[in-house]
Amino acid sequence: MKGKHPFVKWAIKVIESKIRDGIELKPDPKELPSELFERRAGVFVTLHKASGELRGCIGTFLPTTTDIAHEIARNAISAALEDPRFEPVNVEELDSIIVSVDVLSTPEEIGSLDELDPKKYGIIVESGWRRGLLLPDLEGVDTIEQQIQIAKAKAGIYGQENVKIYRFTVERYH
């Protein structure tokens, strides 16, 4: 598994420990950067094959744990083992997977599509209990319309159904 930033190194360590040894690591403030324990935020952990193909992506758009360290750990394991679109990552794959970690800002509802930019902002579309999220700056997502369409499809929202749209930024780490 590859990654250089401390947030990514933590995600990799968690994934490798779980897959190789069956052990879920707990964040230790003595071993990790203090910043991981000083903030709460939604976090997405994304896995790609060396070819660039998506291999897993799970996250939270709002914090669900006490800090970013715990959020990364939970979502790293979920991305590797529980993404329903993929088989669980196996030991043989570990050395070829590339990991990134996105730390999300608090989502804000928009009043106009003019406030969106698929390269800068991720979006959440919402209709009732259905919700779809799309991270920003994804390959092949170049227009606001594409971004909204994909997020709506992820939520199971079709046609001209009214939706609330929220935007957020990410700090992306490799």
C-alpha cells in the first residue's frame, strides 16, 4: 500500500493490521500526529488499484467518532472490507493499492447552482431520507450537471424530483 502523508500512513497501517493480522488498531496519541486528535470531521478513505481503478471508498460526511484518527480508522477498514461494490481486499493486493484520505468541511446548503464547481466542491443531494454524496475533483466529472446526476443516481433519486444540494470542500491527502 502506498501513501506518504501521516493521515494516509495511519489508514494504511489500520488496513494492513486488520487484513494481515485480524487486529483492529486503536489510535495512540503517542504514535500519531496531534492534529488527528484535535479535530472532528467527516472523512472518506479511497482505495485505488495501481492502474487507477477504484477499489473501495467509504466515508462519513459528518463526524461520527471522537476525532479524525478514529474516523480514518473506521472508514479505512470499511473501504477495504465492506464497500458493497467490491470483494474485500485480500493480503495479495495490499502492496499494489494506493490510499487517499479526504477530510471534509461542514456541508453548507446552496441557494443556486452558480455556487458549485465540481473541481472545487463535493456535493450532497438530498430528498427525504435519500442522500447521495460525490467528492470533488473526480476524473471524468467535469460539469455541475454531471456531478448532480451522479450524486442523485447514488441516492436513488431520478427524474425532476426536488432536491436540496449541499456543498463541501475537502483536504485531500495522498
